[in-house]
Amino acid sequence: MGNVSFIKPLPEIPTQQLQSRILIVDVLRGFALFGIFYAHMIFWYPGGPLPEEVYRTNMNIPSGIAIGLYMLFFIGKFFSLFSFLFGLSFYIQMQALAAKHENVVLRFVWRLAILGVIGLIHHAFWRADILTIYVPLGFILLFARNLSNKLLLILGVAFILNIPTKIIEAVSILMHGTIEFIPNNFVTDGPKYYAVMNQATFAEVVNHNMHAWKEKLDYQLTSGRLFITFGFFLLGMLAGKQQWFTDIEKNQELFRKIWKSLGLGLIALAAAGIALAIIAHLLSIDMKNSHWLRWLAGYFVDGFNSGLTFFYIASICLLMLKPKWNNRFVPLSYIGKMALTSYLTQTIFGVLLFFSFGLGLFLKTSPATNIVICCAIFAVQIMFCKYWLKSFNYGPIEWLWRSATYLKWQPLSKENP
């Protein structure tokens, strides 16, 4: 492959702008990790499907509010934001490697391979790990890095709107009379995973997780998460090429246009979705058995989720330009700088709280209580990251990852620059 990078280096960026770029990206990453944590904590941190009746356990008004917020503002939005930031970071890291005159592809392949090992260990502990999905898609992203901006935009939008999945579903309906192009084993998988959370020892959980690859891949394909994730990778890389976050003040007008247009679009999509639900109710249509209606509703859901993701990005960028809001968002950057460590420790908290080999709080707490616990743990994470970064250059897992990437211990302590 040689030592030549085919990516043109970024123009030199003044130190003040570079610091601003790092801050906004870290704030967005911290915000994404809070949303991911909320989405997992609300229903006892499951890594797989549960029986439908479980989701109605311990219901009360506060829990109804927490679930309503989850359905409207959290589910399907924050994994996509995290994926967008992965694509953005990919481009920034590739530029940094190119500036060092390193073999960009070889070094990044090695970096991804190490992340894959971390992901495998995490998957053994909790099967909903996302790193084992990111790594193979990251290898594909290497081949997409030289695509034109126009093609990146077209492919990215098509993927985040889940168009490939919708095409496969349409073909399945026409040929087989069902939207499920992969057989749905939810009836058996739900009770099986319920038993794992409620009864299994740690060794049994690990054994279950290591044999759950097919279910994991089936979910990624049938939900379209695999395509959506890669679409956000592409758009994150495109945002890096366009230098959206190099100077957010300079790009203020861009973020304002995104905020206004998406705000109106989201209102229209929400209204259309509500109208569709009302019509289905008035006509007594069974959504589960009405495959074409489910297919159509999927467009509203995927469009709303993707639109709200970018609405969040634009909103935070605009608020960060206001001094008061800038100060309020800064704590998120501490977690953003230690994103990998924070993501993995969230799993440790979640699994030890709810699984039977830990405190066994599964079904003993309500969704509302789980969100209170979620916010408390996240606050502790912010404080930990803040004080850790006062003395150290990287989070502990980031340091190990970086050291393994360069096959040399990197300076951890700030006293040893």
C-alpha cells in the first residue's frame, strides 16, 4: 500500500479554532452517551428481546412519562448520533495520521482490530455491544474515504432513511406475503433472554452471549440498524471533510438553516404519523398483520429518527455559541473525552445493577426509578472524568487503545508530556 495517503491534508487550523472543534465534538459525544445510557437503563439494561408483558411491569404515571420521552426523543436517535461522530472521528484521525506521514490504511486497520478485541470482550459481558458492529463497518469505511462529497451525501442519506431495508421488505411482501424477510423468533427468544437476565450466573450469561451472534445480526438486518449506522458513518466523514466543526461560529448560518428546516420537517412527519395512527385506529386496522401499512409507517419512523438526530446536532452547536449554554454543556465534554471508558463502564453499572449475578434489580424497579438511577450514575461519571482528566491525558481504556495502536506506551500522566 505504500506510505502515500490519498486524502488531501486539512488546511492548517489556528489553535483557538482547534480547541473549539475538539470541545463541540466532545460535548456531542457526551450527549450521545447520555442518550444511549437512558435508552438502555429504562428497561433494566437488556441486551436482547424480552416478552412484551415485561415492558408493562411496574407501570405508573412517572414511568409512563419516562417511557413517552424514551419513545419520542431517545429510541433510535442516539446510536445514530454516536455513529455520526464515529465517522467524523474517523476522518479527523485519518488526517492526523496522514500529517505524520504514516501508512494511513495500515495503522487504521490495526487500530480497528484492537477495537474489535475490546468489542468481543464487551460482547461476552453484554451482547448488545455496538463495537463489534462498528469494526467491520469501519473496514468498509476505509474503502469509502475517497468517494466524492456528492456520492457520500447520496449514499449517506439513502442509508440513514433505511432505503435498502425498505426495498428488501417490499420484495418480501410481494413474494412471501410478509414484511419479515428473516423469520422472527421473538416468541421464543423473549422468554429465553428473560431467563438469562433473571436466573443465569455470570458464566452462563457469557456462554449465552457468545452464542447469540445470529440473533444480533438478524436484528441489525431486520431493523436496518446496520445500514443506518453506516449511513451516519458516511455523513460524519462528510461533515469532517466539510469542516463543519472546525469553527462552529463560522458555520453558524449552516446550523441555523439545518435547525429551521428540520424543525418544520419533524413537525410535519410527526403530524403525518399521528394521522396515520388515527386512521388505522378508526378503521380498526391491525398494524401487526397489515404489512404494507407497517412498511409505510417505517418511513415515518426512520425519517423522524434521522431528522431529530441532526436537529440535536444543530441545536447543541447553536447553543454552544451562547456563553451561558456553553458553560452548561462543558461537563458533557469530560465524558466525551473518555467516551470508550464511559461506554464500557455504563455497561458494568447496568449489568451489575439488574442481572441476577449482580444486585438483581430486574423488574424490581420501575422505568421511572431506572431513569433516576441513570441520571445519578451519569453525574458520577461526569465527576469522575473531570477529576481524572485533571491528572491524565487520556481515559484508561483510551490510553490502552492508543498505546496498543502505536505499539508503545503513550504518556498517561500530564506530568509526563
